[in-house]
Amino acid sequence: GADATRPVRMRTLFGHRAMWAHVIGISVWLVLYLTLSLFGQSMLSDTFGLDAASASAVMSGFWVLNLGTLVVVGRLSDRLQLRKPFIAGGTAVAVVMTGYLVVLVGEPSIALPRLLVTGALLGAGMGAAYAPWMAAFSENTEDIDPRLQGSALGVYNFLARAVAVAVAVLMPRVVALGGWSVWLVVCLACLAVFLPVTALFRGPWRRHDRSEERFSRNAATDLV
């Protein structure tokens, strides 16, 4: 029956290097996203001496731009049927802004507007990357076996929770030893790892490449 073939289909799913790229890539990408979700205000208060209202304002700017680009770029990506340029471009913006945050940590005094703009651009970059990544993950899974869409989503949900636990456990220890700047460098390294992994996702980089050959379930060249 269907249950008996499920392990076989899962082996088929993870026999493709693109799926491993998605799993590894989103695991490291989520480190910064979950750090900001769980500890963003605490980081701003501890690092830049912001009061609760100012820290909330910076995080509000992050989330407004994050959600805005999530919708706008997601729709644009759907219209153009392009995923990888938006994923890589949004992540590149996030890399630059995270690196800028690391630099700001070392400065004695930071004006609130600089932090507001930095937080907003960081949110925009991450939002621009996330919506197309979700679409690419779903499409790459469907190309292998449409029956495994639910299983792939379950894998993602498991990874998100596992990374959240890892961040909650490791971040306080790293911050206690080296400060927030060290943890931000860890987040920056994770984003940097995600960028080259993007190249392993299936799909075109340009519109006229949309005819690129899609997954073949038995294609030996795409198997690990």
C-alpha cells in the first residue's frame, strides 16, 4: 500500500542533491532569522543600550519590511517564474547588513536612525529571499514526486524547530563568552554558507532559461 512505499519515496526525495542543498541551506539561513525573532530586542538593548521603546521600533521596522518584501517579491517571483535570483539577491543584502551590524557593535555611540535603516534593510533582504525559497523548495519537491509535498513540509518544520532549539541553547553561551558581536559573526557565516548552496537548487537564473530541463526522477546526474 501507500504506507509501504513511503520510505522508498523518501529515499528518492533525498537521493537528489538539490534537496540536501535546501535542507542544509535553510538550516543555516534560519540561524539569523530565529535569533532576531527570539532575541532581537534583547540584542539591541544589550549591544547598543537602547531602551525598550527604541528596540521595539527597530524590530518593528525589521518586521514591516520583512513582511512587505515577502509579499511583493513573492508575487514578482511567481510572475517571472524565477526563484534563485531573488533568493541569492535577498540573502546578499542580508549578508551586507549583518556585516554592517557587526561593525556597528564596535562603535561607542549609534544614532537610532542608523539602526532603524539597518534593521529595515535586513528585514527586506530576508523577506525577499524567503518567499522565493519556499516556492523553490515546493517546486523542486514536486519535480521529484508530487506525493512528497507534505513530507517535505514536515522536514522543513522539523528543521525550523531544531534550529530554534539550537539557537536558544547555544546563543546565550556564545554571547556570555564573546558578546553579541561573536554571535552575529556566527550568523553572518551561516548566511555566507547559504549563498553558494543556492546554486544547487533546481531552476533558472534568467527568464529565457525557463525551459531548463526539470527533474527526472531517474536522472543519475542529479543523484548523490
